[in-house]
Amino acid sequence: MYLFLLPILLWQLDHQFPDYKGSNVDDQTKNKAIIDELIKSYFMELETVVNYLANSVNLDGVRAEEIKKSLNADVTEELNHATQLANRIKTIDGVIPGSTKFVPVQTSLQPPADTTDVVAVIKGVIDAEEAAITQYEKIIRLCDGFDFVTQDLCITLLADEQQHRREFVGFLKEYEKS
């Protein structure tokens, strides 16, 4: 009976909500892109856990103690980030992949052959944190105007990564002076 109003309602919807496309195809494509980037972040966080743990155990010497403590504390925090990402991936209809999909990339964070090379570990941490920051900024932009919950999560994780980077930049200044 009121079918003649449908074109008017759709026109209003398009103009009041410019992000509305009238089709779920674009939304599905965007959601898939977000899931793919979240999975990348998820694996980055897990790789960071592995490398922080290895370095927190392998480093030797009195000068390494503060770095070891910081890395050990960050293992829990980074694992929490991975857990939050996994939960978000599942919430937005993604599937959390297993270890066979994992491809390591953190070459600068590998434990050094010289277990007293604290500066190499610090620089590796800074590299990993900068990569995480870049990745979260990418997801934040991708989510803008579309997925506010994922965007909010990534803003929170971004702040954590910026703080980690700042801490290790401070360590680097001190260790390079000596």
C-alpha cells in the first residue's frame, strides 16, 4: 500500500546517512579488510610475546636486569593485547587462525648471539613497537566511520604501544651514554 514511499525513504536514508550504501556487499568487504588487519596485529602481538620472553630470559649481566624485568612484565601485556584482538576478530565474524598461518617478521628482535648486547634488544623492542603503532594507526583509519568498537580498541592498544616505545627510547638513551 505504501510502496510509493520506498524511493523517498531510500533517498532520505542516503542523504541522512551518507555511509549507507543500500547493500551489505561494501560493508562485508570493509569488515573483511578489518578482520585481515586485526589478524595481522594478532600475530604481531604473539610474535612480540615470544621474542620478549626469549630476550627476558637470555639477556645476561647487571646492566640487563632492568630490561629483563620490563620485558617480562610486557609479555603479559602483549598477550592480553593478542587476546583482546582475538575476541574482537571473533565478535565481528572472523576466525582466529592457528599457528600454521603465522609468518614471523621481527628480525631485529631476535635474541642476539652476545647475551650481554642489551642495546640490540632495546633497538629491537623499539622497532617492534613502531611496527605495532603503524599497524594500529592503519586499522584506526580503516575503521573510521564504520566500526567504532574496533577503532576504540585499536586506539587503546595504540596508546599502550606508544607508552612501551617511550619507555624503551628512554632506556636506549641511557644505555647509549655508557
